[in-house]
Amino acid sequence: MAEPSGRPDHAFPEAQRTGVYRAIHERRDVRAQFLPDPIPPEVLARLLEAAHHAPSVGFMQPWDFLLIDSREVRERVHRIFQRENARAAECHTEARGMLYRRLKLEGILESPLNLCITCDRSRGGEHVLGRHSIVETDLFSTCLAVQNLWLAARAEGIGVGWVSIIDPAELADVLGLPTSVYPLAYLCLGYVSDFLDQPELARAGWRQRLPLAERVHGNGWKQPLDSPTLSTALETLEPRR
Amino acid sequence: MAEPSGRPDHAFPEAQRTGVYRAIHERRDVRAQFLPDPIPPEVLARLLEAAHHAPSVGFMQPWDFLLIDSREVRERVHRIFQRENARAAECHTEARGMLYRRLKLEGILESPLNLCITCDRSRGGEHVLGRHSIVETDLFSTCLAVQNLWLAARAEGIGVGWVSIIDPAELADVLGLPTSVYPLAYLCLGYVSDFLDQPELARAGWRQRLPLAERVHGNGWKQPLDSPTLSTALETLEPRR
């Protein structure tokens, strides 16, 4: 790539940049491909460190990491999922309902490790820098930690699945969380037989990827882009999955 | 790294894995180091594509991307920041208040491009798969898109800063967002003179990184870890910034 004159080049070398884009494009929300092999402690430590290096509002670092390998705890969490999912399934009827019931939506018991990433809403005290206008920024920061871990895991060959069909109050109860701590993400982790070549829901015909070019606006909602070159670049991106 | 026998190895080659961890550890929340050089359209397209490949609940892809280079729009947004920041500053008194007022907390006008990543809370209709239990999962998905973009930008040598001191209703008004669309992240993007070697707030003495080992629990809150090897691995991680 040509560099404008004089600008310092802080870009990564090609292979490292490829690694970042591969992690982003080949990451999957894994439910059905888990293998029982345990994750070595030094690998797990790297993943947790990656999560811990997410940005956070006011550097509040509101996260904690609960590593759940106990079969008994996972079975209790799985029962929460089952109850919630039965309720959720009722919202989908006819052909869509049949498809919904065929989808595998979690790997709580098959994955060797579950990880709950929590958000302590009281960390850093009453006045956290940057959290004055939008109090949910602590939850948002914790999401960024989830994505760091998810991408690092992909680079290590480890699959991650986020179980969002779960009652947070019941989950907090099972894990003994203090009142100020919210169980933001319940994740299943493990090595996998394979990473699917496209998202499971696209594959199953539930919903497809939206065209990116239609989601990019100019200086306001639905405003055209200033740059025709960018429009062309967005429309001609190589198809990915 | 030794591989357990027979398990397929989906890990990335060393240089690609290094790229992922470098992006995670060398990413910064940039406020003061922006250069005016424009971001080439093909690079910007890659960043937006990275964001668009985030995981989303029910594959709902609730995000839109507003590219703001208009000086006039940026000035209006900057005024929202100034009002909000004046209010936020009042929460910090004495030495802390003096330090707060010295911190640079945004680069709205100095960066060549602002990007608002929004969340359309109505996308995918009333019953989005996986959103039954926790309605905020659409916001969480949008956060994951932010982090994808942030890491890809680091690999491209581009700095990103998230301006969280902003009134979302006023921002939505300036950008002409429909009622269902929430302006989740207001980002400043641009090439930089340098990436700081540690987070700006740590450097300024505002708040330091927490010890990771104290944030990792076993099968419930404050439960010990099963694996002493993991505890050791967490305590002996190389110091990073």
C-alpha cells in the first residue's frame, strides 16, 4: 500500500495484519463442534489477558472472569437455558418454529469449559470518568473484553459460543454473584472439530448477511457518501462469509 | 506448543497469532495523536467490513455506519461534548478535578474522520432469535462490531478514540437518526504520530490496570481456581501495558 509522504507507518507487517483479519472473518459462534480436550492453562491465561486488555470507560475494567468446569454447575445453567429456550421457541410458529426447534443454540455441556464474563456496575465508584452521560458504558466495555477473547481464541484454534438465551437473575443466583455484578456473557469454550465456513444461522437459512454498502451513510442518516471510490470499494469487497 | 494427540489444529501460524495479540495489546483509545492524513477508501472499506463481521444475536446485524467528515457536523458534535464534559467535570473536585480538566478526552475536530456506529433496535422484527431473555443483546452485538473495527484499525496503523462523554439524544438529533436507531459509539479515526505505550489514563495517573489474577474466579464468585498451574500462569504473565 502506498504511504502518503512523511506519515509514520504504524501498520503491522502483512502476516500479522492477515492474522487480525483472519480472526475477524473466521471467528464463529460455536455450538455444535466442541471437542472435550481441555484448554492448557498457559493458553487460557493468554485468552483472559486478551480480554483484560480491552478498552474500558474511565479505565474502570469492570469485568471478572468465572471459569466453570464443574459438571454440576453447568447442568444447573443448562436447565436455565432449557426453560428460557422453551419460552423463546413459542414466539416462532409454523415453518419458522420448526426450523427454530432444529437449531442447536448452545454447547454448555459439550464444551470442556464455560466462562462467565461479568460487569461490576459499582467498580470505580460513583463518578467514573466518561460514564457520566451514558451509564451503560460499563456494560459496553465488558462487551469489548468479550470480543478480544473471542478473537484471540480463534487465533489459538479455540471455539467460543455466547449463550444469550438465559435468565441473568437465575444465572447470577447459581454463580453467587453480588448484587452489583451483572453476568454479561455466558460463553462456552473449547477446541473444535472444525470452524464452519459461514455463520450457523446463515447456513441453516434463518437469516443472511446484509449488504454492507447499504449500511454505510454519509454525514447523517441516509446521506450519500462523499467518496464514490469508497462506494465502489464497499460494493466490490470480495465475498466473505 | 505441543498438541494433544489427534485433535485437529485450527490455530493460526505464529506470525498471524502474534498479529492478533499485538492488535489487542497495542490498541489505544486515541485522543491527542491524530494526524490530518485522510484514510484511503480501500482501507476504510476493510475496517467497515471488519465491523460488519462481528457476531450478532440472531444474526440481526443491527449496526449502521455514519461517516462524518463534514467540519460543520463535527463542530456541532463537539459542542455537545463540551456541554456534557463541563457537567461531568463538576463531579470531580480538588486535585482530582484539576487532573480531570487537564485530560484530553476526545479528538473530534483533530481527527480527519468521525464514525458513528448505531444500533437499530427494531432490526429483524419483534422476535429476534436469542434476544428473548436479554433485550440489550442488540447493543452488545454492536459493541462487538466496534471492537472488530478498533483492532483492525490498529493493524492498519490507524488510531481510534471512543467519545463517551456525549448526550445520545442530542447526537441522534444532529445525525437525523430515526427513533429506533441508537447512536452507540461515536468514534474518532485517523493515522497517528504514535501509539502510546500504555493507556492515557494510566499514564496520567488517573487509574491503573488491575491485577488480572484477582479478577479470575472458579466455579462461582470468589471460588478458588481448580488449577494451580493456571493461577501461576496468571500471576506470572509478562507485564504488559
